[in-house]
Amino acid sequence: MKEINRKSGMTPETFIKEHLQANEPVIVTGAMTGWRAIDDWGPDYLKRKFGDMEVQVYDDLFTLLNVEGLSDYLDRNFGKPAHIPSTEYVRAYVRFKDIDFTWADHLFEALANDWAHPGFFPRDSFVLPLSPEGVAVSPVTDLFPYKGLFISGRGARTRLHRDPFGTDAVLCQFYGEKKLTFYEPRHAEKVMDGGAFVDPMAVDRLKFPEFESIEPTFEDVLRPGEILFIPSGWFHDVLTLSDSISVTWNFVHEARSEPYRREVADPRNDFDRDMLAYIGGVS
């Protein structure tokens, strides 16, 4: 068990070779220097600008609990006493499927000047969203799958899971700290039972008898100003250590597209194939 490697000054070429193609997590430091969001984003700022906006509130494993005003969530979950942890998690996603729902597109439009395209993150040659070589896209202004503003009170958690479709993910931490627990893909049979994932904090030993034979591959704390890369297939559990604000998105780059192509070809993924087709990632 060890901390995730931290790097600064990384170029897109280095990121692609040493982490994307190698399928290796990394925490990038220094890539958010100069972003207004580092100084401005906090509960008071969000309440002042977006307090009346409706947001999606989830439990610790992506079950939608409620849609409510952001101010109501912040008042109920931020600044709570240490002995009363939060159990609710705002995941304000952009519109990723052509259905009626509460989306956060206008929120990201209003926040676009507060942050920037990370210098290490590629600008083209994506399979998802579809962006051939020379056609630049950016998570700041363009539609990426599962792009969302994550807001969580201390104690809120995203239980152990892996991201869908062989997609990779990025998480930018603006406010507060999160504990990260990672298990590498080769432990799939020990952390999964069918479509269910083990809960490392409350292990069902009958369902996951081999889980105790493994240790986390990485354990670390993500701090403000740091950016986490989560490679495809890695199992991760994220616990909010202090009231937190993050931005995340998923993607598939041509440099590592085979896991995604295999998942999309699986007929069991029909619902998400519809979502991916809407974004333009399925040909």
C-alpha cells in the first residue's frame, strides 16, 4: 500500500505515455495555478451565485435521492458538527441524454472563466467525446460524459466502484479534502460479485470471501489545487474528509480506446450506448 505518485509540470505527451497508456493513476500538482476557482469557490460563493439552482442529490452509490435547491443542500450538509457526518452527495451533471431532467449546463457556462483546460490534458484525438486529431475540445466549454460539479459535506462518500465503459476520469479538487482508496483492476474478482461491489467499510464476508486477502493498492488524500487521474478499470472509494467542491469528467482518448470499444460492443450496455451515441462517441 502506498500513496499515489504526484507530478508537476507534466506535458500531454508525458501524461499519455506514462499514465494513460500505462493505465496508472497520478495526482497532478501545479496544474491549477492561476485559476480563479482556487480562491473563489466555496459554499458562500456557490450560494450567492447559484443558491436557487436545483441540483441532483445522491447517496453513496449513485442512487438519486432528491432534486433540491443548492442552498438547501449546503445549509443542511456543510459546517456540520464532527459527530454528525453527511450522507448526501451533490452530483450536478451536464446534460448527457436527451431527456427532461435537472442539468447543470448553465452552471458550467457561468463558471467557465473560473477555471481552465489543465495543461497536461490532451486537446484532441478523443474517441469520447468524438474529436479527431486537430479538432480541439475542452472540458471547460465542451460536453464530456459524466461531467459534473461534485459537492459533498464532510463524511459523504462515493463507495467503491469503477467507472463505466472502460472510460478514464479526471477529478479537479477545488475546496476541501478527500481520502482516496484504490484497488487495481486485477482484483476484480475479489471486490465484485456480479454487478455488486464490496463495501470496504462494511464487508459482507459471505459475498466477498476473498476481499480480506488483498490490500488497497493506493491510499492518499486529495487536496485543493490537485488533479486526480483515474484510469479505466481501477476500483476507487472516495471519502469526503472536509466539506468539498470538485469538478469531474470522463473521457476516452484514442491512445487507450480498446477497453471502451469492448464495453460498447457488449449488448448488455444498451442504455449507456444510447447515452454515448448522444455525445457522439459511437460510430
